[in-house]
Amino acid sequence: MAAAFSRGTEARQRTGNSLKRPVRVTLAEAGRALLRGKEGWIGTVLVVMMLLTAVLGPFVFPIDPYALDITHRFAGPSASHLLGTDYLGRD
């Protein structure tokens, strides 16, 4: 235990007790660092796909899924109800 403590003290004495200034990173540098590895690319693609789905979703499927259509209760899949309807006629 004493040896581990003394090593930490020696390291602190070598570097000094002064605080180092934080490194400033520009957005371009952060982007290059992110896309340098395969994991960064995979994460970027997943985030872009989720953003596109959130933004374009209402335009691709404009039908309100909570709108009631009692006349089409338990309808099977069709052009107007892609996955069919439930007991209240909802998509």
C-alpha cells in the first residue's frame, strides 16, 4: 500500500502541482476523430438514420394511427390500412 502511494506522490512531483490548461478542440477536429474508426462510422450512420426517420416519418406515413374508424373494425391489411386495424378501427 505504501509503495503505491509513494509512486503516485513521485508522479505528482515530477509533473508539478500546477493545473494544465484544457485543450481546445474544434468541431472539424472532433468530426475527423469520430470518423477515423469503424465504430465512429457505424454510430454516425445510426444517428443519421434515426434523425431521417424522425423527420421524414410523418411525410412517408401521413395517416393518424390513433384516428378511429369504427366501420373498418378488425380489417385485414389493405392499401388504406397497411397492417390492418384493431377493435376500434385504428391502424
